[in-house]
Amino acid sequence: MSEQALIERQPRERIGKAGRVLRRILREPLGAFGLALVVIVVLSALFADVLTNYPPTKLAPADRFAPASLQHLLGTDHLGRDLFSRVLHGGRIALAIALGATGLSLIGGIVLGLIAGYGPRWLDNLMLLLFDAIKSFPTVMLALTLVTLTGPSLLAVLIVVVLVNVPGYARIIRTQTLVLKSAEHVMAARSMGASTARILTVHILPNVIGPILILASMDIPVVVAIEAGLSFLGLGVRPPLPSWGAILNDGFVNIRDSYWIVVAGGLPIILTTLGFTFLGETLRDVFDPRLKRRE
Amino acid sequence: MTKAANINMTRRGVLAGAGALSLASLIYSTKRSQAAGSVLRVRSYGDIQTLDPAFRLAAPEGDITNVIFAGLVVATPGDSWGWKPMAVEKIEQLDPLTIAFKLRDNIGFTDGFGQMTAEDVKFSIERLADPANKSPYAGDWATLKEVEVKDKLSGIIHLSKAFAPLWTSTLPTPSSTILSKRAVTEAGGKLGVKPVAQSGPYLLKEWTPKQRTVLVRNPDWKYEQGGYDEIHVHPIEDEKTAELGYEAGDLDYTWTSVSSIKRLKETPPADTVVVEKPSLAFVWLGMNQIAAPFDNPDLRRAVQYGVDRKAVVDAAYFGAAATSTGIIAPGLIGHREKNLYEYDPDKARELVNKAGASGVTVTLDILNKAERLSAAQVVQANLQDIGINVEIKQNDSGTFWTLGSKQNPYYKKLQMVLSRFSMQPDPSWATEWYTTSQIGEWNWEQFSSEEFDKLVTEGKIELDPAKRDVMYKKMQDLMEESGCYVFLTHEVTGVMYRKSVAAGLKPNGEPCFADFKPA
């Protein structure tokens, strides 16, 4: 086969593999349901401005507690803001934080995990101590401490999530790096004079990243819940930005006046959590069928 | 093999055992509490941070110090403002400058600090009034000359000048609380959250921060008895949360949110009395005049013109409260009929541009409560409309009430604050907090005016109501002209309690814990 034919074949193979994965996800009822939910949540967040005419922060106190109608699909809150618009725009913030924080956590976890696994023993021990120390803090306490120091903001939420997730990812990468460190292909690369950076990025990283990506996809709903929880407590996204947690809090304090605010705030959290969890579990089964057989 | 060695200690077994033990202890503590006698469960809007009456931070602390320490007199419940003797057998004003008192003979301090004497009265009042002690409530005794001890139980309070608010907002408040001279001295001159030498009808038995304060009947208190053996005070900052707690059966008495009064009156929870009381409190939007960008008077004036007060109040209280014209409520001497600067967004935009502040971002600190957040969001929208971006910062009560304190370096950076003060039925209690000497205490806007300070002093010693009326109106004009204040509302007070409780409430709905009785 010519070199040109090889180059042309690679993308096609990738598309073929992605297609196979998609088909396998769709074959699993829960996987298909999860994927559908994720697609709905992502698309509704992306096209929030198209799907609703109401700005999410526009106040109209005269219209407060309006029930669901054709004009306001999910009704209005205590300040007369359109809940449908707030839920859609809140999804944008939730997903941005979830994807951003998970991405940053992944980068941090991979870098630190590789260093811990491939570095000298004393550094490994020191980093393990650090990971365990951070993990030992309850998430909410850590968040409260940080927010007290920095004030509530999107950045604070991001920092909390990254701090909480990095040690978990780093530990997994570290364990796999320790195994691969003495693998034949790594030892061969080392004996041929490959630099540490090359060994880590070319020979180890591609072999350890798969499982952690699946884990990260299953962590997205956790991050969504953390953001919503902090915003519910008034420690996350600052008003008037819409956040599912803040909507839930508005619903909680006004539940005797209108129940639909709680529904509007709670439903997207539930659906997003279910969607990413089902999708993540199906992906795990697809990529590592042994796990499914064991179950 | 012994019998003990046969015990199978599985993880599940240990967990089950621990669960059973927890359940048993819960049942035991509940039974023990029920067995102990009648318990009143009340909600307060903040946790205690100090139990020193001279340095109290908010009304919930005063509610507790009022029953664990005896004051000379204490406010009475009912629809009109009044007082009744507490530590005194007799107290009378002999002339505008002289008040004679005689203590009851057998009021004792706990913890072995002996009997309450006139020497303790002298110590407590002079301690609070002494500027060296920096009590924020020193103004309550602004014209005190001295307390003269006549004998063990009798004494005379000498004033240097007549003092108008003496019988309304000084004596029937925690500012007349009598502490043990020896106890306070041994404690280093100040009390903390662990009270010593208690002397009132109740004793503080237990304080679990952020959860509850338990008061129990003082067996040595010989006079008018409280109606309950125990009072459990639960700090719940948000009224809406308290309402849910009440409806879940966890409370016997609570303030409601203003915005819920209408609904609760129409459909009250079972066996509940819902009452609406006029409030003397005042809510305002403050700007710190030393913190940029509010060191620019044009920008402060722009905010005054830019905030639609009616929209703010309507949104926060669902139309249940009216806007205010100052810090002195209707019915009191000094109440103003109108504000100096009304909503005018065009003029506000002009001033923002003149100040070169279009697009500026400022921080608005608020207490983490539903109504404050609603109000803040309307302020935010109003100011965005005139070119000022507002970041709302929600604080819990412990943080919020120290934002403007000198002990907190943030007091110089604080930009805008949405705040509420409770009030006593004399106008001097409203203006007291905005003098120059209160900067770093309660004057968070750092408003400073020599004319205002002079009027505050003169207002207390002026006995002619007509003259006082003019003075207090002028004081509010000066506050508003400074640009530091947007007066929002006096609110109204919503209260609900079980029909099985005869609530002891002041005319503004504040509780007198010792006057709560079973109905």
C-alpha cells in the first residue's frame, strides 16, 4: 500500500470507529436515552437565543409568578423573568463550567499524574500526600472556604471543581504510568535515547488517556451538581446570571407562591445528570466490555 | 475459647450497631427534652456573636441578653410602647437631670458572683457611656454625668443635660442591662459568647453555633416568671426558610417575610395566628463616600436619581411594603413627607457621564436573604440602565455585620451596601449610627457632617417635640444631600405563632421572650 493510500485511509478508519461507537451506544437503550438527553441539553444551551425571545435577566415584576403558558413556556419567577429563557441560558453556564472545569482538571491531572508516576520515588510520595490531603477536604467545606476568601464568582466555582477533581485523575494516570514505565516499548525508547518528555507524551500518554476520558465524561454531571449546589447557596454564579442552582433556590424560597420555579430549576439538573451518567456508563461498556461482563 | 471471642465483628454489624445507638440517643434526648417541661421554639434572624450588651451587634443578641441579664427596666409587650421594672423595685425621674432607683433585694448573679448591687448599676452604665470603652451604644447615655451609689441597693443617675430618649430607647433596652462588676473585670472588661454572672429570668444553658441557643428558667429568679421552662432560639437568617421551618412544625414563633404576609393571612398554616405589625425598621442603599468610585459626589447623586425605589420595594416585598422618605418611620417625631431626590434616569445618566464613570463596575454587598437579593437585582437592573454595572455579593450574617467594622480592612473598600437597621421608638435611635464617631462601627457609608453630629447631640437634649421634629428632618436632609443614601422602606413586620402560644410582642413585632406564655 502506498504512503498516500495510508494517509487517506486513516481518517476514514477514524470515522468508521466513531460510527461503530455511535451505533453501539444507540443499540443500548440507556445509552441512546443518555445521548439524546445530552444532545438536547447541549443544543438548547447553544441555541438559547434562538429558542426564546426573552432576555434571561429582563425583570418584569408585574408578571411575577405567571404560570406556564404559550407566552412563558415554564412560567415566570418572583421577579417576572421568563423561566424558560433562564433555564436555557443557565444550561449554557452549567455546561461551560462543567466542560471547562473538567478539561482543566484533566490537563492538571494528566500532567501531575505523569510526573508522579514517572518521576523519582520521593516526588511520587510527596505528590500522593498532596493529592490525599486535598481529597480529604469535603467538597462543600472547601468551596465555602474558598468562596469566603475570594468571594462568590464563576472563577471560584471553577477553582473548586478543578481542585476537587485533579487528585482523582492524577492518581489514575500515576498508577497506569507506573505500570507502563517498565513496559518493553518504553524501555526500548529510553535505551534509544528518547527524552523524558517524548516518552511521556508519545509512548505513555496515548496509552493511559482512554479510561480517564470516560471517567471525565461521568464527572460532568458531578460538576453540574457542584455548580448548582454552590449557586443554590448563593456562593456560585452571581446574580442576575441565570444558574440552575439559583433558579432552584428562587423556587425553594417561593415554593408556597409557585411550585413551577422549583420544577424549572430542578428538571434540567436531573436530566443533565441522567444524560451524562447514562452516556458515560455506556461509553465505559463500549470501550471496556470486560467491566460489563463482570457486572 | 471465651464467649467474648465468639462475637462476630463485621463491618455491617458495626454500622448497624452505630445506627441503633444514634437512634436510641436521639429518642433519649427528645424524651429528656419533653420530660424537662414546656419548650418554646422561636426563630431569630441571626446567631449570637457576643452576649455583651454594650457591644451587641444585632437585635437577636438583645433579645437574649434581655432575659439572661436583668436590666433596670424592660420593654412591655402590647400595642403601645411602654416599660416595666425588672431589676428595680422603684425608679423615678425626680427632675429632668435626676433619676432615682432602688434595686430589688434578692437578685443574684450566677457563678458565685453574689448579689446585684447599686455598685453594679454604676459600673454597667458608666462602662457603656465611657467613650474610652468604645461601646457603639455610648450615645444611649450621651448626657450621663455619673451614677451615684447611695447604699447597697439605691442610687441616683445624674445627667448633665435633659435626655429626651431616656424612657423610650435607653432604659427599656439592653443599654440599661446590669452586669456584675466583678465578673466583667475578671473577664478582662468584656463578655464574649459565654455569659458569666447571669441574673435574668432565664439562663443560657447551651449554645450550638448556627443551630440553636437554649435558655432555661432561672430557678433563683423570684419575680415575674417566663411562661416556658425552656426557650430554644433557632437562628435562621432567611424569613422564607423560617416559614418553611414553621410550617414543618419545627418552630412555634417566627417573623415571616414581608412578601408572604398577604398569602399567610389568606391561608394561614393550621392553628396559627398571623399578625401584621407596623415596623420602625429602615432599609436603605448606602454608598461609601471614601471608596472609589463613590468618592465622586456626582456618581453618588446619579445612583440616587437612578434607583427606582418603588420598583425595588414592590419587587422585593410583592407590594406589601411602602417606600420610605428617610430613616424615621411615620408616626415618630422627625418623619419626613418626601425625599429630596426622586427617580430620574435621564438626570442620572447625565451625572454618570459627568463623573466619567459610564461602564464602571461596583460591588453591592447584601445579606443572603431572599428579599434583599430581589431588591438588589432590581437595583442592579436600574443602575445598569444608567451605565453602572453592579456585582451583587451575598454574605451570611456573620460576615455581613462586620463588613463596615474597623476590625475588618474591607470597611475602606466597601462600595455599596443594602442594609436594614431595627429601631427603637425615638428618632435619636435612627440618627445615632451616622455620626462621625460611628465610622468603623455602624456608619458604613463613612458619612461625616459637623452639622449632623451637632444636631444628633442637640436632638437628644431638646425636649420640645416641635423643635425636635425640625431637627430630625434636617438630619435626614443632610444625609440625603451627602449622596450616600437611597432610602428604600420601613417594611412591615409579619409574625406568626401557634394558637397554643400567647406571644409577647412589642408594638413592632419584636419578641419579649420572657413574656411568651402558653395560651
